Amino acid sequence: MNLTLSEQDLLREKTEYTGVHPQKFALWIAMASMSMFFAALTSALLVKKGDYRSWEGFRLPMVFLFSTVAVIGVSVCIHAALISYRKAKFVQFRWLMFFSFLLGCLFLALQLKGWGVMKQGGMTITENLSGSFIYVITAAHGVHIIAGLVVMLVFIVHAFRNRKDPIYELRDIINPKRQLNLELLVSYWHYVDAVWVYLYVFLYLNYR
């Protein structure tokens, strides 16, 4: 049975979902949990720093500043990828995702370099309490970065495999499900990037 335009509008009004998507809400809950975790770590650092007998101050390696720039680059690139996908610019979207992945890997490499600099300066994970906090905090954050990179890599593989999709990409039509998944991924990366910026500023102020 064919519906009139007014009937179609009424049906759309009754069935349109105006709340928060369950997957997005679940992601927000996960972000809140991660925020409490990192807040507990930084609070513990402040408590231990008050014990001058076991705390040895040192300057935070400069390489962590470079890794901060890299992780900010991930947010910029992956957000640009989302905008490109919404505009059905699929080639640009795929390459921006690829560059985002490379920047994420660069961030991890620079974090490992920072560990190396600390180790050379005698700040190992077991021999110095103040140094061990940096290892633990950066390692915990690194796990979240690795998780994001794995999901991003899966997304990139599917994006390149489906570049000749006759239903969507060859007709310049966005896939609603893929757009939702991309929005979730971008939100996650914005969050972990913002967490690192906070952590870097916090560590910089406490190690100088």
C-alpha cells in the first residue's frame, strides 16, 4: 500500500530515534571509567611525591613533548577522515585514516624512546619510585592507544577492501553503519588523545 506524503511524515515522526545511541552511551561509560582510573594514578603520584625521603625529582624527557604533538596529529587526521566520509570523499577518507594510523604508531615509538631516555638517566621502573610512576602511567595509556590502533587497522582494511562496493562507494553514498562505527572510533581517539595531553601537562608540572 502506498502512503501519502503526510502519512510518510507522520510515520517518520513516530519512528525517528532522537535519543543517544546505545553504543555511544556505552562508550561514554567506558570513558568515565578510564577517567577515574587515570585520576587515581595521578592522585597516587601526588601523595607519593609528598614523601621527600623516597621521591627523587628529575626533568621529564623532551621526547614526550614530541609524542604529544604526534597524538594531537592523530585527532586532527582522524577527525578530517570523518568529515571526508560524511561528504562521501572516500579516497581522501581512506588516506587520512592511514596517516592517522601512522601517527598513532609514531606516538608509541616516541613513548618507547622516552622510556629509553629515562633508563639511560638511571630512572628505571624498579630502582626509583618517581620514575616508576611515569612508566606505569604511560604504559597504561599506551594499552588504550594500542587498542585504538587495532580497531583503526581493522577499519582501514575494510575501507580499502570495500573501495569498489557497488551499493555505497561506487554510488557515492555513505554507509550509515560504517559512519556510526567511525564516529565511535573518532570519539574514542579524541578521548585518549585528550587524556594524554592532560597526563603530559600533569607530568611536566611535577617533573621539572
